[in-house]
Amino acid sequence: MLVKVLAKSSFSSFVGALGDYGDLYAPVKTSEKVHSFKEIESLTDIDLSYTRTMIPPKKFFIHPEEVIFEFNIDEELYIEPPGGDERIVLFGVHSCDINALNLLAKVFTEELPDKYYLERKERSFIVGVSCVPDEYCFCHSTGTSYAQEGFELFLHDIGDSYFVRVGSLKGHEFIATHPSLFEAAEQSHYDSFKDAERKMYASFTNELEMAGLQDLLDMAYESEVWTEYGDKCLGCGSCNLVCPRCRCYDVEDHINLDLNTGERVRKWYSCMLSEHGLVAGGHNFRPTARERIRNRFNCKGSLREDMPNCVGCGRCTVFCPAEIDYVEVMKKVRGDLK
């Protein structure tokens, strides 16, 4: 992996160069407790000291709601919306979210490739940034506190400079196009990088033992844990909407008053909503909150894509209006808490 050093004195020039690639999105503080990836108009808008955004950056690749095609039944016409050509730069993405995007890439590009995802990923440029965990982060436990791939450039704060890892061909091309922004990495920079990583790992206070978790979830199928937290759950689906690895969506046909034309819409969906398990004939195969919360935790604990389906970002705990703590539930499943 190619490594470079970016002096913080060159930061504004670096951001300007990123803006030349495409529309620049970065974490912006939108309220006292919430950050969001928003389009940047001024350098002062960027807040790299954030811990997490409410909505993860997956929103740029799988839109919360989008028209798949318009249709005319009589004429048997199906018209897809024109493909976009806008390029975007996601600046300030944390390792957990990059690893979440890596899982979504497996879901949406391998067995049944999703052209919308592929087109948007091709037109994107992802710049990762190191972070400082808070009391809700447990990405070190899930092995997602470090991103090995899935980015163009990754910046690690080492004091007066950023230690820059280059992770893709687009990243190499950016370095080659802007050589004056970067310096060669020396041994002192490598030492600072390793020291910063050690300090970050040592700062984690929230942990979850992952070994054997899939079997323990299976054994806990009839556990009273699900009743305890099912009774607390409001069934709002917030945990799914803020999760960077939830990938469920619903498809609806919106038919116009002529009963002939309309549009097919895809939108994010939540397994915590009561109608999620409703099928033809009125049967609901997951009618209670107990069953739905058990399903969600089994899904998050799975290794269906050969990687944890949870990246330890803490969003579901932070933004749950019922204050259900993900790690607390899993520790009760393990028997670590009573």
C-alpha cells in the first residue's frame, strides 16, 4: 500500500482538490447531538471531530427512496429514469462505515448486481478519516475499527500532519495529479501512525465478545431476553434506518388515477415494523415485538457475508427512543449480564 503524508497546513488545498473531482460531502454538525453528511459550501462547515452521523453514508449508494421505473400498462412501456452523471466525494468517513459499505458491496454487486449501486460507486471518491471512540463505540470488538479496503484515501491524524494510506487506483491517480500536496513518509511518520493507532485502540471502553455469538444466539431462541426488550421496543424501526449494514428495502407500485400509468418505487424498509412479516392471506409470520427484536439481533449477529453484520458504530443504541442498548442485549444473550 502506498503511503504519503499530508501536512495540515495543506489541508485547505487538499479539500479544494477534492472538490475538483465532484460534489463534496462531509460531516456537518446539524444540532447539538447530530451530525450529517451534507454538501460542503465552506471549509468551516466540516467537522472531523464527530463520532457518528445519524444516517450512515450508505444513503449515497442506496437511496432512502427512489423511482425504479415509470410504466404504462396498456402500451407495455417501462421507462427507467435517466442515469445520473454527478460525481461525489465523501470526505471524513470512519472505518466502521467503510467496512459497512464493503458488506453492502457484496450484497448489491455480487450475486444479483444492482446497477444503481454500481453506477454510484463508480462515480464516488471516498476519503476515510480516523476517529476517537465514545462510550457507545465497539467497532474494535467487531474487527471494523480499521479499514483495509473500500476507500480511495484514508487520513490518520498524527499531530501536525495526516498519515495517508492510498487504497485504490483512483486514490493513486489523485496522488499523482496533486504531487505538491504530499510528502514522502519517513520513519518518524510511521512511528507516529502506530502510536496513534495504539492510543485509539486503548481508548475503547465498550466491548462485546464476538466468539461463538452465532451459536449463543441460536441457543437463546426461547430466551426471556426477547420478551424483556420486546416489551420496551416501540416498533418504530429507527434502529434499522440508522444502521449502516441494514439492506432491506420494499418495492411499491404507485398507480395513477387512470389505473394505467404509474411508477415503481424502492425505499428502505424495517424488519421492526409490524407489517414487515405480513404476507398474502393476512398471515404475519413475525407478529410480536418479541419475535421481531429476536430476528433483528440474530440478523446483526450473523456472518452471512463472511463478515459480522454489525460494525459496532453504536448508532442503534444512541438513536433508540426506547433506550435499548445493543451491547447490553447481546451480553445478556451471552450470559455475561443478568
